[in-house]
Amino acid sequence: MSKNIQAIRGMNDILPEKILYWQHLENTMRRILNAYGYQEIRTPIMEKTELFQRSIGEVTDIVEKEMYSFNDRNGDSLTLRPEGTASCVRASIENGLFNQTQRLWYMGPMFRHERPQKGRYRQFHQIGVEAYGLQEADIEAEMIFMTARLWRALGLKDLALQINSLGSAAARAAYRDTLVSYFSAHPQPLDEDSQRRLHTNPLRILDSKNPEMQPLIAAAPRLLEHLDSDSLTHFEQLQQLLTAAGISFQINPRLVRGLDYYNRTVFEWVTTALGAQGTVCAGGRYDGLAEQIGGKPMPGVGFAMGLERLVALLEEQENPNLPDPNPHAYLLMAGDKSLQTGLLLAEQLRDALPNLRLLSHCGGGSFKSQFKKADKSGAYLGLILGEEEVLQGRIAVKYLREDKPQESLLQTELAAFLAAYFKLC
């Protein structure tokens, strides 16, 4: 007998008992994005591998180790998207969106082949937010304001903002040489990954989590001390805007992000509640990415947030303020006439009350068995339609969560009764 087919390791099902957290998070973010004037864009989950090699960087961990890539029947190398920014920029170039400033957002699955652990999966989900054509620090501040508003709306409190500046490409190149010289003079503590990165992507050494390397990293030259004057002014303006808005932040000189396309401002929202996977939202400026992909020069800035990690934070809350998932009412029907009348009545109620959550019983059975299912559903009212109610044009209303006597209403009165009882008007 063959074994049951199971999901791929690190690619998880999201079951109905958990989906309410996801919907709450997604709907809250949609509402906030609409309030800030951002428009949704949807891109394919698969792109040409070259897009990510050119945007993320060929010597990054993502490109070297983590991408799901394969050759199709035409011999083209294709990749499941490991992040969303490159796809969003590609779509904007290809579809002529860069003829004006743009504020865009997207949501969906991303894919990276890494060791699954809590908060880090092979298929994970992100909401990404991008803005194009805006060069000043005000757009970066607005994005951080937006994320802070989301945390307040979700009731998340234990999140800290870290910021840094990577400067211009020229300043970063000069700093890179300084960093290579420093680490080359202290090769002993460098682990295997850091030795590999030393001559390919030395800034990533600063982000190492190896405890044995922390004293060496702490003593390394700081990028902030090598910034060009324009980047320094830009970074100071961002700090002033955040301070004016009452948003606390910490300057983290080791915050470099894992993607090559960033310049100037980078930021992360972090928490200690999720163990090692503490970053729940991260982003920054990437002014050279559009040109790198093949488009005209176009300033860009954006961020992405991991939905799995935010859902995990919501689940830790005592009162996450989730919307009520239970039906308002459960419609019980017995007999052929009751079934026909009941199903039509249910449609009339849904027309009259679009926000009514009404669960109609299907599959037959005695009233006793139907009441068991009504109670298990969590519904607040049982709407009872038997042969006698059909003949009289009435319906019985039973309170399933209150100690109140059963009532009988005309079917024509039911919509008004439900609207008043559940405050659906």
C-alpha cells in the first residue's frame, strides 16, 4: 500500500483554524495602504533567473544557495521568486509605469531553499510596498510611519526600529576597501562564510550571527564614518522626521541587509519574541536597481514584511482583536417544503443584509442532529423552519448563547429583526 503524499518540507498548509489571523493581518494592511494611496500590483511567481542575478547580486546567499531554479523545455533558466522588489521593478519597466511616480504594493508567496525553522520557511509569504520616482527622505519616513500605524492597528507593541545608511555607491566602494583591509589583517576569527565573503561581499560579514566573531565585528570601521555628505544629510533628515513623529529608533551600524541593490537608507523592525528570526519588516532605498535591470534611472524605496512572523506575533497576544468568525445564525430545515422555502429565504436575507453571516443546514437529518451542528458552529441564533412554519409563513428563533425564550416571527419580519439584533445596519 502506498504512503500518503505529504507537503514538501518547509512548505506549509494554512488551515481554517489559523486563517483568521492571516485575514485580519491582510485586511488591516490593505486598509492602511489604501489610506496612504498605494495601488496593488500582481506579478508572476516565476521569473527569468537573470532578473534575480542582476538585481540581488550573484555573490549573495540567496542567489548562490537558496533559489529554486531550473531549465524549462526551451532551455531558459527560470526561478521561483525569492523576493518581490525585482519583479515589481521589472513589471514597472516592462509596462511603462515609470512615466510618473508610483506607489505600489503586492502580496504573495516567495521561495527560498533553506533549512526550515520557526519563522523561516521554504515557501513564505510577504506583503511588499514600493515607491518610485521619489528621491528625498520624506518617502522613507512615510513608509516607516505606515508600518508603525500597522503595529498600532494590530496591537503589536514589542517591536523596535533599527536604521542605518549605506551611503552612495562610491562611498560604499571606498568603505568596502577599508573593510577588506581590516578583516584581512584579522583573518583568524573569520569563519568559512566570512572568508568566502571577504573578497565578494564583505559588508555581509557585518551581519554575521557567529558569536565568536562579534568582538571583531564590533571593532570594525563604521560605514557611517565614511558616508558622503549628501547621504549624511539625507540620513539626518530621516532621523529628524522620525523624531518629530515620536517614533523611537536605534542606529545600527551593522545593518546592511542581504541584497546588493540597496543604497542610502536601510531599516528593519525587529522583535525578541521570535527567537533568532526576529526581523518582521525590512527595507530601504535602491536608487540604482531599475537601471541595473535595464530600465532608465529611477529612484526607488520599499519594504517587505513576513506574514508568517507577524501571524506568530498575533498568536502570542492574549487579545488579538480578531473579527468574530462565528455565524450570526444557523438555519435549520426539516421536510421538502421547508428545504425549498428555507434556501430561498436564506438568499433573500443575504440580499437584504450583505454583512450577515448565515449558515444554512444541508444534508438533511432530524432537528436534534441539526441543533447539535448549529451549536458546534458557534452561531448565536438558530432559525427553525419546519412544515408548520412554512404553512404559517413564520420562522422560530432560538437563542443559542443566551437564556431567553424562543420567539416566533413572520418570515417578512426576519431581516429587520436580524439587522437590529446584530447591529448590521
